[in-house]
Amino acid sequence: MNFLTRFYCVLMGFEIKPGTDLQKANLAKANLKDANLRGAIMGRANLTRANLSQADLSRAFLVGAKLVRAKLVGANLSGANLRGADFGEADLSGADLGRTDLSATILSGANLKGADFSGAALSGAKLDDANLIGADFSGAKLSGAKYNKGTKWPKGYDPKAAGAELISTKRKSPSPTKKKRAKEKKRPA
């Protein structure tokens, strides 16, 4: 299925056979709404800004995949291996992430409102500025997961008790090169 890497894909309702190999495929901005991607092998695939709303990605292999700003509203990712995937600023509201491996996954700034994390492994996941309101964390493992003051948790949920760690989000000071350039711009000619 390498032809998918060369074209902008409109695969609405398209079914890909379980176990189809789409590793390293470039599916950026693809419309995969309602697609059946159950068990698909999509390690290190680029799904940036792809629409995967209501898609079935159960038991899919998405290790190291890039899903930045992707739309996965109501998607089924149960039992998927998402280790090290980047879901930065993605919309996973109402997604089923039950029993998934989200270890070392980037969920920074993601909308995970009402998502199901029951039985999921989130060790080392980055949850800074994520919206987790209404999410279900029953049986989830968050040891070593990182969050900041901007992370919105479900009412009454204690992330520290679950093993997550609060991190500081202080802005980095400009590099010496940037400071030097700024000074040079201020000097009269």
C-alpha cells in the first residue's frame, strides 16, 4: 500500500485489512474518518493533521507515529500500541484508549475530554496543558507521567496519588546566540 504515501488520501469509510503495513507512510492531512484500521501497522507514520474521527484503530501499532493536531474524536484505539507517539495538540475527545500502551507518548496540549484510559499504561507520558476533564482513569498506570499546572484533570482525580509528576513550565531563557543578535539589532549603525 505504498501508493498511499504519494497521494493526499480521501479514505472515508475505507477498510484496510488487519495487519496492513503502513509503516513510515506519509498520511498527513488524510481524511480517514470512519476508516477501519484495526490492527494496522503504522509505526513512525506521519498522520499530522489527519482526520481519524470515529476510526477503528483498535490493536493498531502506532509506535513513534506523528499525530500532531490530528482529529481523533470518538476514535477506537483500545489495545493499541502508541508507545512514543506524538499527539501534541490533537483532539481525542471521547476516544477509547482503554488498555493502550501510551508509555512515553506526547499528549501535550491535547484535548482528551471524556476519553477512556481504563487499564492504559501512561508511564512517562507528557500530559502538560492537556484537557482531561471527564476522562476515565480507572486502572490506568501513570507512574512517571509528567503534567503541569495547565493540565485539566477530572474533578476529584489526584494525579500525584496515581504516580504522575508535576513539572514546572518556566520559559527557557534565550540562547546566547539569540541574545547577541538582539543586542546587535539595538546598536545604532
